[in-house]
Amino acid sequence: MRQASRVLLAFSVAISVAVAGAGCTSQRGGSAGGAAADGSTASHLTGPPVNLGFVTVENSTLGSYPETRRAAQAAVDHANGALGGVGGRPLRLITCATDGSPESSQNCANRLVAQKPVAVVGGVDFGTQAAMPIYEAAHIPYVTGSPQLSGELDSKNAFGLSGGSVAELLGITSYLTETKHIRSAHALYVDLPGLLTAAIQGSRNILRKKGVTDVRLIAEKADAADFAPALTQAAAGNPDAIIVVFQAAACARIVQAAAALNVRSDIYLVGACATPAVPRAAGGKTQNLYFASSYLPVGPSGGDADVAAFRKAVPDADRTSASQGAFSTVLNLRTLLAKMPQPSADGLLTALRATHDEPNVMAHPYTCDGKQITIFPALCNTAVRLLRWQDNAFTDVTGTWQDGRQLISLIN
């Protein structure tokens, strides 16, 4: 089991780096919420605000995720404007942007803890592990809808309300082997010698033990001038599935190349690529593109009031699995806080650890018992949805959740 833990940790770190994008320029913090998304100012709310911290990477060469901050603020505005805040008190978001380095994550943690939030919500932050001891010492829960790295996966104060990229790849593998019963799978992944290679080797072990006889691994640089040669290798022999592990910008170029090459194999991409820009890059040839996401698709209509609020407040270009995660997490925390006579960080920690099949906005219910994946006890939910792009929107493929956590025993 320790070996499986090491491989899975390498797997999670590698996938996170792979989907992050291609080093720190700006740091911002201390901003707070404004008008409600429905146009009101939530002036009917009284009493001291209930503070939520929020941290994400912005303006960094490692990646930039401002859409997660904007989505979190939209959720706060919706909570204050339409849901009565937290027991009649306004919810306030205090934000801090990191550059992806451990030092900037620690700096943000210290700044946010000083504001005495009841929780810190994580967007996407690659230095979180270095910040976790600060949150733990302050007894403040760190809650994220997009867990990626070790601190978010195993800290006693961390709660992942989705399973992130690890769960998405496990979900894809479960669907391909248990529903589609594939016999050939080729993986096209970003060339990160060592770490990602070990992770991909673990994936190959799972596929082979599930009866996939033809497994090929093709590595390519994230900034490759042309993805056609690597994609040609991945498509050789018309495999049942091509699994793509890259960041969104590269995914757009990959699906564009696949359309130009008339690749017929089904192509499966992780949630980081489930942004409108990726399928649109295929120029209409999207019939063989599939995306794993921890969140339900948001179409042009339908869904409950929370989905409608997300659709109204978050523009099309900002609708990613990470922005859905930020919006969802804020509203999930607001629900727990509203049940408390006196909202507090300690009370929220207790409430989170007591959850069982707790409703999860735009996602599968979550249970924070530390047992969903025992080697990653912070994960509260490992279910994912498979999506397709139809009629200019993401749509559900199966109508069911895919959960591949049982495959972990096969990773060695």
C-alpha cells in the first residue's frame, strides 16, 4: 500500500503539473465582495460578515486561474442576494493570489489567517502543501473543489469536494474498461521526464490488468511547434481510445490537429480541457471528443437555481471545471454554515467531518470521512461525469457518475 501511495502521489503531482500550463508576477489580496449577482447589494443582511478566504494562482507562468476567483465571488453574491447570506449575516470573500511557489502560498495563508476566516477556499494553487501547516495551526479548514497536490489530498484540515485530475483519469479508465470494454488505448501526455513518466506507467499497469492488451505511451512537449507527428503516433492502428493529458491550451491545438488528420479514434481529455475553447478548436469535428469532469455540464437552460445563478454570473469563457469547483465550494460551505447557531472555523471543521452524502452543488454528493481513498483522506468525492460538446455546449454522455477509485489496487 505504501508503494501504491507513492505512485499515486507521483500521479497526482504529475497530472497537476501537466494540466497547469507552461513560473511569478503579481500578487493580490484583501479584496472583499461587492454587489450581489442579481443586482441587489444585499443591504437586507445585518451583523458582522462571515469571512471566507480564497486563494488561487494568477499571473504566473505556471498558470493563471482568475476565473476561479470571479466564480467564487459570484457564488458569494448569489448567497447574499438570493439565499439570505449566513443566517442573515453577509458572506464576505477575502482573496489572495499566489504565483504558484510555496513561499507565495505561505504568504497568502498568513494574510488570510489574519482575517480570521471560517474557512479558506482553494481555487488552483500549486504551493498549497507549504501553506497547510499554517491553516492547521490556526484550525481553519481548507476546502477546494479542484484538489490537485499532496497538501490538498492528505492534510487533516483539507477537504476536497471533488477528486480533481486523479479522479478524472481513474473515472475515464473505469468507463473505458468496464463500460466500453476496450482492448487498445494510447496515451498522449506532456513530456515531463521522471515524475509524469512514473505516473503514466502506473496508468498502464491499471489498463493492462483490466484486459487492455494494446497500451502505448506517447510523450510530447507542451510547447511543441506541431502536435501532428505525436498525434499520428497515438492514432496509429486506430486504437479504441486515445487519452490526452495536457493543459487546456495544448488540448485546443491537439483537437485541432486531430480534426485536420481526421483521427477516428475516440479521444478522452481530463477536466482541465473541458473549456469551450477546446472543442471549438476542432472546427465542428467533435463527435469523437469526450471530457471527464467532476461537475455536471451547464447548458444554455435547465438545472436548479444554483446552476441558473452560475450560468447568469459566469460568462461562457470562464466556465471551466475549476470555476465550477470554486462556485460550488462556496455555496456548499454557506449551506453548512447556515445550520450553525454561531458560524466558526472549529464548528465548520466538525460539520465537514460529519458529512455523509451531503448535497454538492453541480456535483456528486460528498462524504468527508477520510475513507473515500484511504491514502488520500482529504478527498470527499471521487465521482466524475463524461461530457461531450453538442450544439455549442457540453452535454452529459451517460447520465451517470463514473467512479474509478477501486482501480487504485491495480496501480502497482
